Amino acid sequence: DARVTQTPRHKVTEMGQEVTMRCQPILGHNTVFWYRQTMMQGLELLAYFRNRAPLDDSGMPKDRFSAEMPDATLATLKIQPSEPRDSAVYFCASGPTEADTQYFGPGTRLTVL
Amino acid sequence: QKEVEQNSGPLSVPEGAIASLNCTYSDRGSQSFFWYRQYSGKSPELIMFIYSNGDKEDGRFTAQLNKASQYVSLLIRDSQPSDSATYLCAVNGGGSNYKLTFGKGTLLTVNP
């Protein structure tokens, strides 16, 4: 049963600390998406990759956020320095192509104190 | 700014009734439309997708698309308490814009 995996599932940190979230997309999927979900804003796209190349990161605050795909089995989202307003659930999703269904991982619940 | 609008609810229906969830979108060039279900504390999971005008049925679920009115809906027949969740409408842009834009979701409660 192929699934997207994310680590950690929960993260509590203090303001100013670096946070790294990891995602393993479904094998064979060539698109990877990072989303952030809050009660106020709902689900927002932060960045997405096709064949490991970043295609769109316009939804991401670039002064503190960065997203990479070091290899086909790993995508990372980093926040440095973290701020309380970054508290949210961060989802990774993957899909065979951009136009296809996206399959979501379980999410990382981030709390920045 | 492409927008996807949903009534936040909560929408409350009795068990066995039909639940109707609605969604409108602003980008007339949108090509693909998705309905995701999200249980509290869980990740979104796909229920259905629809690309063409008209109805698409899958078990108790029917998606309806009207591109002229920029409207997509999800009907759930014989609603069950296990259908209680937030339903997210997502729209994929046309052309080379493949980003999914999500609505904020409608909370559905099915009462036994």
C-alpha cells in the first residue's frame, strides 16, 4: 500500500529555532507539493516540484522558508528562523503528474512557542 | 487571485438523507475539479474528480460540474455518520497552471 510519509508528525519548538520537515513521496510519482493548513487560511500551496526541480514556490515566504528535493525519495521544507505565526499543519502530497490526483501524507503539526 | 468558495457550514443532515455540498470557482479556464474528505486531525483524501460537464457517479457519491456557471457540487446519498467530516473542493488551473487551489471546506455532520 503506497503512501506518502512525513516526519516528524509533531514538532514543538521555540521562536527562532530552525525546523526541518521531511517527506517521502510515493515511488514513481514525479510531482511533490508542500501545503500549509490553518483554521484561518485553509489549505495553502507553498511550493511544488516536478522531477525534483522546483516549479513554483510563490506561496512560500522566501526570507525564512526553503524547499528542496535532494533526491527522488526525499523532499524537505525548512523554516529558519521559525516564528509563532508558522504554527500550522504542513502536508506533503505527491502525484504521478501535476494534472493527476494528489495523495497527501499524514502531515507535520508544528507549534512554535 | 484564483478563488474557490465553499459554504463553511456546518451542514447537518440526518442519517439516510442526501447531503449536498457546493463549490464555486473564479477561474473560468479551470480544467479539473476534485473533492477531498478530511476527518478531524487527518489528512485530505480524494473522494472524486471530474473533468467534464455533467454528473459523475461513484457509489453513494455524485459529483456535478457546470463550467458555464463555474459551479461544482458533491451529493452524498444515504448519508452515514461515518461521512461526518470536512469536504474540500479543489480546482486545478487550465493550460500549464497545474496548481490546486482549495476551498476552505464545508463541515458535514450526519446525525444518527
